[in-house]
Amino acid sequence: MFCKNDSKSYREVLPGISMKAVVYGEKTLMTEFFLKSGSALPIHTHIHEQTGYLISGKILLTIGEETFEVEPGDSWSIPGGIIHSAAILENSIAVEVFSPRRDEYME
């Protein structure tokens, strides 16, 4: 499967947090997030393993009991069932892959 970039396909999922499904397979989904400075991703958990890479900006990411200041080029992996949250310190763009695929993120 190939997918062309479409900058108009972002949708806001939380205040200041927009995402788009980039491409998906049978078991994985790749997403791109645009995160506005000052916004926050509240503490939550889900069954999906989540692996990410920060393209631009800066975020404060908490995974379980650990907190990291994530900068461009940094990456992370969150096992399914682990609580996590993020504070967005600068306008940021992140790419994340979820497994199993998060069908609710697909349009």
C-alpha cells in the first residue's frame, strides 16, 4: 500500500492535538501528530504498543514512572497497558506506530 501526503487530513482529537492516519497494514497503524505548544495529552493507557519518533519541537513525555524531555530525533516505545502522558513544550510533530492497529484512528 502507498499513501500520498495530504496536509488537509489532520483532525483534532484533543484540544491542541491533531492527528492523521498516514498508512496502515493488517496489524499496524502509522500516525502523524501535530501538537500545539501548551497542550497536554492526559494520563491514559490502552492495549496498543506505541512506538514514536519526534520530528520537530519538544515534549515532556511520561511513561510509567519515568519522564523524558523529548527533542527532535529522539524516539520512544510504550508497551501496551502502561500509563503515559505528555506536556507539549513547543509546537511539535511526532510520528507513531500502533500495534495492534487502532481502527478508531483510521478515517
